[in-house]
Amino acid sequence: MNSYWERRACRFAAEGEGLAAVCSYGMPQFYNRLIDWCQRLALARSLRVPPGTRVLDVGCGVGRWSCRLAARGARVTGVDVSATMIEQARRRAAARGVAARCRFLAQDLASLELVGRFDLILGVTVLQHILEPAALRASLERLSSHLSADGTLILLEAAPARRITNCNSPVFEARQRGEYLRLFRACGLRVQRIGGVDPAPFRFWLLPHLPRIPRLLRTPALAAVTLLSLPVDLPFGRLAVRHSWHAVFVLKPVREPS
């Protein structure tokens, strides 16, 4: 899996905003732009942080969330398994003038080891790419161990309310939402809030059939489902939690009884 992300980073991380490296692999720019918009809207409420907030951005990719949080005055640590992603994140932080408030490290989440704890830990579409149950459990335990006593863990993941497997791949799994909820409890985390992201079903109806569509028709088909999704996902994504393909989990550590 680590080599997959390094290859992807080498190919796409330096292109424009690097969305092809961190959003949907091999998709046109307009498609990844919609994903980015939906994620920004879904996370806007949770990422209003005061200056000085200690933030850990896991699976930071090219630093799109790290740079945004650092621009608001947060002190950000970004980690990613890909050294090329980390290199791009450093370059982009410097270009935006926030490098002094960022540090970027190449680490695997399942064996994450950092000094100190964080007020906010953010992971955007990271766990859905960890396919082995033991590695997934270890990753969540490492996140929980790096969270301050009053800290918040925010995860945006593919987590449909009902089990859907026809979009899964060798590098991606859309786990049923209930699986995540059980795992959070087992790792000492309680759910404070769940938000929606993208309830419009059109893109996810199309994706399993995309390889069988003639190449010349793929981009028009993607454009059509993207346009159909816009008036649903952008204004209503946060509210239609039950029907959303992705979910934002806002988590807190379980406090031990005194």
C-alpha cells in the first residue's frame, strides 16, 4: 500500500493543487474539484480553530488541510506514508507562507510515534485505504493515544449507512458506518457528532460500471453525474447524514470515571 501512494504522489502530487494525488485516482479535474468542495463544506464547522491549536493531520498528502489550518494560526504536524507527498506538503506550506507553523514527517499511521498530544487530530479519507483489520485497529489506537484529554478527533471516511461493496478495490474499502462505530468504542473513543458529505447517489451508481463504458464516453458520463450531484451535495450534504456515502465523525476520548 505504501508503494501505491508513493507512485501516485510521484505522478500527480505536483500537478496544480495536487487533487489527483489525494482525491480520486485517474479522474478528471472537475470530478476531483467536486470532491474537494464537498469535503471543505463538510469540515468547515470542525476546522474553525483558535490560533495556537496543536493539530495533527494524518494522511496529510500535499498539505491542503495542514496549510489551511496553519493559515488560521494552528501549529500543525502533518504525517503521510509517502515521502513525495511530504516533500510537496513542505513546498506548498512554504509557498503559502505558513512553513513556520508546519512540520511534516513521513510515518505509517499504524506505528505512529510522536512526542506530545494534540488538541485536534484530522484524518480525511485515510482509514478507508487501510484494508487489514489489525492495521486499522492499530491506527485508531495510535490516534487515540496522541489525543489530548479534551482533544477532538475528526475523521472523514467512506462510510455508507448500509453495506455497499461494489465500489471496493484492492486499495479501498467502503466500510459500513456501524463497523466504524463499533471500532471507535473499542478504541476508547465516543462519537460527539456525525455529519454528512455527499448524499447524491449518482456518482456511486456509475463508478462500478465505469471500466466497462467506452473510453470516449467516460468523461461525458462523469460530467453528467457530477452536474446532477452538485445541487444535492453542495447545499444539503451536511444535513443528509443517513443517505451520505461519506461521513464526518467527530470523536472525543472516553473519560475514565474519577
